[in-house]
Amino acid sequence: MTDQPATARHAVDAIVIGASAGGIDALLKILSGLRQDYRLPVIVVLHLRDDRDSRLAEVFSQHVGMTVKQAQDKEPVSAGVLYFAGPGYHLSIETDFRFSLSGEDPVHFSRPAIDLLMSSAADAYGNRLAGILLTGANEDGADGLASIKAAGGLTIVQDPQEAQVSVMPQAAIRRRLPDHILRLQEIRQLLTELGQS
């Protein structure tokens, strides 16, 4: 249930990624090849518990060549940085390409929510955005990925047959068929190509 990525025909200025249950392993597999000279910003929402600090930036900085940090309110989105949403706040991207944190109600029981990041990024970047949705146990991200598709962006979903928990990728595929349904190794290759094109 995969196809071959065709990245050369779709230039992008940013990549947003969503994941939940099983997401750390999946993210390590697709991001660990990104080097210090990677040219795009990569913004990740991984569902976290509200009541504990996130060590994602610390963990991933040991596996990724690019700068890794937790996104901060009003911070400009910078090329070549891997950003993680922190716990307890929704992460959005404003139309002036700055991050915004908010304490609105959880979406699909999650704060940060993948849908909010993806839909706001689609508003900001339009057709020059790539969205990737990975393993997870609820339907968060399906609407957000559909927003990216509607804006003309590139949409990728992890093959549900490979996902540790298939609910999230299956929900996205049902909601609006993505451009690509890929295994993690193929997503990793696509990310590398996007950063070079």
C-alpha cells in the first residue's frame, strides 16, 4: 500500500509532522538522517502529557544533525531547525511565520493538537507546505492534513500496515486521500529529497 514519492515537482518551504502512540520510534527513524545543512524548518507535534516537561529536543538533538529546540511563543520559524511543540499548549504558526502558543481546550483529547498546527501552517504556507502524519491512536491530524491538501500542499501518511497504532493514519486516509502513503524508510528518503530540492 505504498507509492513512489515524486518530490521534485513540489517545492516546499516547511514541513509539519504529527504523531501519537508509537511516535517517538517512528520519528527517530525518519528524522535521524537529517544533517546540519538541512534547509527547511521541520515542526513536530507529538502528543504529550500536560503534567511533565518534554525532553524531546534533548533526545532528538543526539540523533539529528540540525538544530533541535522546543518552539517558543512569538519565535520566528527559522530554516534548518527541528522544532517540537511543548506540553500543555497548542502550537500554531501565524501568517507572519511566527509561533503562537495557546491554552485553548484540548482537541481529540490532546494539547498540543496536530490539527491546529497543520491547519494554521496551511494558512501560513499554502501550497509550499508538506504535512506528514504518522502512527497514533486517535483521529487528530486527519482534518489538519486535509487542510494542507486543500491549500495545495504535499500530504504524506505512514502506511497503516506498518504503523505501531494504525488509527491515526487510517483516519487521515478516510478523511482525504493523501498524495503518498509510505513506509518510514520511504518517508525518510522523501524528507531528504525535499531538503535538497
